[in-house]
Amino acid sequence: MPEFNAAIWFLAATTCFAAFVNGAICYGFSSLTVPFALVFYTNRILNPAIVIIEVFVNVYVLLINLKGVRVVWRRVFPILLGLLPGVALGGYALTSLQPGWIKFATYTIILPLILLQAAGWRRPIGASWLIGLPFGWMLGALYSLTTISGPPIAMLFNNQGLVKHEFRAGLALVRVVESSVTAFVYYQLGLFIYESGSLLYVFVPSVMLGVPLGSYVIRRLDAEIFRRICMSFDAWIVGFGLSRVLIELDLVQSAWAYSVMAAAILIDLCLLYLFFTTHYPISSRRTADIST
């Protein structure tokens, strides 16, 4: 059992919220948990515990979205093939690179992806082997190195025009394969250690509470507004983590390092303002029209 200090309690609260988000929108557990947890743990300790949890969470999400798999599996098959060598590469990098630089890579990759999603970036992307194989390769490397893959997958599927049930099924299928293969690679590399196992005492109760609760509550919320608020929380945490790791690696002086967090918050607030002024009033006007 881990010692329940302040860091563990904060981690438990974060993972519970992340599991809630994952239950609501089918992704978000690792992309919300990892940026905060990396303040206290290295990727080599954190990643194996995250992957074990995600294997079971992703299988659960896939089972409740099985109806959409028949429609979408051909579109995601090239991605699944590309995942295999990518996961192996990322796992090798995890054992070879200095932990501080892995943290730096995690934050610098995920922050632009979150902000692009927040900006509503849309470009039509056709599903093809030309796109799927290299995307899967990069996705596998990113996931096995950082355990984060939800934002790039969501961006790709949104730009492919997948409807809700296809989006959820395709996302779950990809994430089941990537988490399962990554768990196998971690096992072969001997990355499952005691420190990682102790984090499961925090993660398991949070997931068991958060995932079903998120699945239930999202039926009563505006899913787009909920997703957008979650992205803001994620962007702010990633900005804070990136500022901390810049200090840790002696890349920027502490006084200036937090300007990165300030810039991320400022950009996100601008995007959040644009979201509510261009999207929310439309739904409000429709409601008003119906009521009159």
C-alpha cells in the first residue's frame, strides 16, 4: 500500500475525474492523469500502471460500443497494423531516454494537440492506407512512450467525419489494441515494477467509481460543452507541467518558465471565449425559438 500523503490524494482526485471523463467521452483517462502525475512520478513508474488500467477500461468501452465495430473496423485496420512497430519503438525509447526528457516530450507533444482540438481544427482526411499506416506508427510510439493517444485519435476521427457510434467504436478498438500490445511490450522489457504496482491502489477505485458515473451523467449534459471544459482543464495542467520540467532540465530560468503556463492559459481562455460566443448562443437561440 502506498503512503497516503498529499500527492497521493491529489492523484486520486485527478484519476477519479479522468475516469469520469473517459466514461463520458470514451477517452481522456491518460491525457488528464499523466500531465498531473508526471509532476510527482517518472514515466517509467507511471506508464505501466496506466497501461494496466487502460486495458480493462478500453475493453469495457469496446464492449458497450460493439455495434459500431462492423461499420468502422476496415477504416481503422491500417492504423492497427501501424501501431505494432510504433509501440515497440516507444517502449525501447522509454527504457533508454532520460526521464526528464521523456516528460518534456510528453508535454510538448500533447499541448499543441489539445489547443488544436480546442480551436475546433477541421480538415477533411480520407481513410486510407497512405494515412493509416504512418499515423498508426506514430500513435503507437507516442502511446508506449507517454500512454497518451486520445487527442490525436479524436482529431483524426473527427476530421474523417465519423458519426457518434462509429467514433466511439473506432476509438475503443484502436485503444484496446494499443494498450494490450503496450502491456505485452512493457512485460517483455521488465517495466512492471513494485512502484508501478503500488499506484494501482489509487487507480482502481478511481476507475471503478468514475467510468460508470461518467457514462451515466453525460446523458444529462451537453457533451460538446463538457468536452470543451475538460480540454481547458487539460491544457492548464499540461502548461503547468511543461513549465516545471523546463526548470527541472535547466532549460529556462524559473521566473520565465511559468510564462509557458501563462501563455497556454491565455490561449485557451481566448479559444474558450470563441467557443461559447460562436457555439453556445446558437443552441440558446434554437431553444428560445422552440419555446416561442
